[in-house]
Amino acid sequence: MFMLETPPDPRAKSRRLAWMVLSGVVVLALLAWWSFRFYPEKKAAEKFFDAVVAGDMARAYQIWKPAPSYTMQDFLADWGPNGYYGPVKSYEIVKASLPRGGSGVIVSVNISPFAPLPPANDIEKHRRTRTVSVWVESKDKSFTFPP
């Protein structure tokens, strides 16, 4: 430091530190929001698939909240043990996405007739694993198939 030079302002250092902390908090808040933005819809899908895996089709049908035209027989034809997607013995939620202008979330789920979900290196069992997409309505957590 030279004789005519003014000493550094200690407030400038504290302001920089405050901006860095504030920036870090904002980044963490954005990351948390991004990670948990579809949490309610994923939880609803977990409840539904837990009921299907347990074989409690009455509860699964109730969680689905079907339209009057989608009867229990239709539901069992889709999700029952001998249905189109059945038997479902294990599942894994892969992703959730919000379609543009949509009122719900599309949840993609890997389902398998084997428990636990077979690893990718078990080719014989893994080839029977299917990816199913379900539409979860955000306002009431009802289910349907995506358009």
C-alpha cells in the first residue's frame, strides 16, 4: 500500500460475500424446485402401482378415479393379472413430464411381471419389462391414458 492510496473498503468485501450467498441460495432453491416439481403426481402414481402390485384391484380402481364409461371390467382388462399390462409384479418410475398447455403430468413407468424389477443384464427377463405412460391430472390426481 502506498502512502496516498486509500485503504480498501471492508464493506465491499461483505457486499460481495452477501451477493455470493444470495446467489447460492437462489441456485439451491431452483434446483430443489426442479427436483420436486412433479412430486405429488409421482406419489399418486406410486400409490396406484403399489396397489396394482399388491393385487388390490379395487383400491387401484378407486385411486384411478375413472370416468363412468371406464368400468371395473375395463380396468381389469387393462391392469388385471390377465390384462393387457398385467401381471404387474414390480415397477419403476422413470420420468415425469408436463406437456405444453396440459392440465396434468405424463408419468412414464417401467413395469415387469417379475419381482424385483430385473436388471438390464438379465436379457431374458428384462425383455418382458414394458414402459407405460399414464396421465395424472394435477388438480385431483385422477388417472387416464395420455392422448
